[in-house]
Amino acid sequence: MLTVPTIRDVNGTWELSAATAADRQRLERLWQLYRHDLSEFRDCHPDVLAAHPGAWRIGFQNGNPKAARFRRRLAADVGAGVQETLEPVPGKPHIPHDVFLAFTVGA
């Protein structure tokens, strides 16, 4: 079963619910659209951060080593004063702590 939340129009009101197998094709199409629309921004994360100077805080889970390495490298490349902390996930004591990188991007 898919666990992605979906929003449905139910009798004129909007309802948020878990996606089901029936939503798979729609979600795949949305993902393709998302990938296409953002294709021009691939590999430009440092530029995006530089365009928004100030304090940044990026959270992630260590369970995805490639993503964790990417985020740490990104923070080190564009940020100053990088600090890493582990914080429990609110309401979910059974899962690993979130990792947060706090840093500042200059003007």
C-alpha cells in the first residue's frame, strides 16, 4: 500500500487521506511532472541557498546515507558555522532521531 497523502474533492470539500493502489498512476504522472518542471534546477542547490542569505536549518534522517552525505557536503560548501544536532522525532520515539544541520549563508 502506498503511504503518500493525497487530497480528494469529496462533495465540494477537500479531504486529506492516504494514497491507495488506485492512486498509483496519478502519483506516477505527478512525479514525472515534478521531475520535468524542476529539471532546470538540478545541481544548483548552492545557488539557491546563496540567493537566500541568512540562517538555514536542514533536517534529515541518517537512514539514507547518500542523502545524508549530500546534505552535509552542501552545508559545508555554502554555509558558515555548520552545527549538527540529533533531535528526537516528535511523537515517534521508536524511530531514529532526526539530524539537523544549522548554518548561515552570507549575502
